[in-house]
Amino acid sequence: MSPSAYARAGVDIAAGNRAVKLMRDAVRSTYGPEVLLGIGAFGGLFNAAALKAMDAPVLVASTDGVGTKTKVAAALVRYETIGHDLVNHCVNDILVQGARPLFFLDYIASSRLDPEMVATVVSGVAAACRAVGCALLGGETAEMPDVYAPGEFDLVGTIVGVVDRREIIDGSAVRPGDAVIGLPSSGLHTNGYSLARRVLDGWDLRAEAPELGRPLGEALLAPHRCYLAEVQRLRRAGVRINALAHITGGGLIDNPPRILPPGTAIRLRRGSWPIPPLFHLLQRVGQIDDAEMAHVFNLGLGMLIVLPADQANLALSVLGEGWLVGEVVEGEPQCVIA
């Protein structure tokens, strides 16, 4: 049987159907009774009746991707963790406002559809959703040979969560004298890969990196960490969280000011937390100065927590990890490392 005109144009409908079949069970494993229609429907249906138990439920939504970390995954033919990156990044973004996730939508596009690869990626998305009690309500798989170069793919997700209005974290309570706690990242997370890949161009990603104690590619693919459980523990312990800053694109310089009210700034104390070896390697090989490193990478701090200084010790005890990395001072909203 000769290929269809659409197949000759580079789009394989049968491959798309196979990808859906392969991922169906993983997606359905995220469903609770609130999911009325999910995979296969034109639109997912989520029963929001449970939100009526909240005094004033506020929906919080965010869309993000994993950037050029996809190129590292493709180079190593390792697709099982990239879905975790996507979900955890999005969960952290709405967590900054105090929200918990309700449902997630994913979008994966490539030059040529590889059903097994797509199913592996989406299975990772589903596993990460299950871990945080979030339904993978639907998504889209697109084959676009004239848009993406051969072997390339893109991965994007949209998350919708909820927070009771009285529990929104918006940074308005931040005051000079507040303490800043940093929670450790698991690596680069999902930012800075364009620079990291350029610095490491030509390196064997499968080879052991002595300073890292593991293969370089494994360190680069370490999944973006989720901080939902840690923030929930703090709230259950009665710790007052005045603000949260997820350290993503823009690093430690651009992200903290996003949660600061006028008249306040954050001062991080250099040397108050250990910078992981991967960042030292990138800085040395790329000859990158300290200022640019802090502007591109998280430098080992994936989330900053701003809270009253007299609660810092309690918070660190509840968390069992993290460091007191700085304080809030008077000034225009900015973050300085000194």
C-alpha cells in the first residue's frame, strides 16, 4: 500500500494514534473521581465541585517548558526524566502563590513522531503528576517536519491549581529584617542549558566526570526538583511564609525581586550555602564571571523562602535541610549577593 499524501508530506497519523495508545494507561493512572473526561476527548472535564468547600477559591495557572534541556535528552536518548522536569517546574511556579495543583496539560512537538519516545516522555509527565496529586487531563502531540529540525522536539505544559484567597502568598507581608532560607536544587533544573551546552560542546556526556562523581549527562539530566511537600510541611507547622521565589530563568538576580514589595531588597550572603560541583565546572570551563553565573543559573538554590527571622530556626528544623542564606533589607526591589 503506497503512503498517503499526508505521510509523504511528513506527517504519520498512524504513529500519532500509536503514541496515544502507548501512553493511555499512564495518563489514566493520574485520574481521580473528579476527572469526568480526559484522554481522547476534545476537551478534558474536571469536576470542580470540591472547591465549594473553600471560602474563596482562586484558580492559579501557569505555562512553561523545559527549554533546550530537550537537546541533552535527545543526545543521550534518555527521555524518562524530562516529563518530571516539566511538571515539577510548573508546580513550583504556582506554589509561589500558595497554590496546590489540580490538573495539567502537556504539549509535545517534533519533526517526526516516535511513538515510543513520546510515550516515555508522557509517562514521566504522568508519574510526576501522580506524585503531587494532579490529574493529567489532556494534551497534544504534534508532528511538524517543516518547523522542527530532524531529531528535535519541544515539551511544554500548562498547570491549573487552586488556593483559598486568604492563603495567597503575594509578598505583600515581606518586611526588612525577614530571613531568607534557600532550599537545595538538584542541578540546573530547567534553565541555563543553552549556555551549559555551549560551554560543554564536544564533551562526551556519557563519560564519568571525576569532579561530579557520575557521568556528565546524568548530572545535566537530573530532574527539576518539586518543593510542594516542603512548603506544605512548613504550613502545617504554623510557619508564616511571607514570600517564595522559584529560581528559574534569570537565576538568583532576576527572580527574587519579582516577589518583593516596594522598599525592600534581598541580600544573599556569599558562602552561606554550598555551590554544587556542576556549577563550578561550568564556570571554570566557560570562563564565566560570578555575576553572569548568578544571572543565568540557580547555583544550588532552587527555592527561596522569605519568613519572619524569629521563625527561621523552626523552619529549618521542620525542613531538615536548607540554609539561612540571607535577609531582607531596605532598598529598591533587587537581589544582591555579597
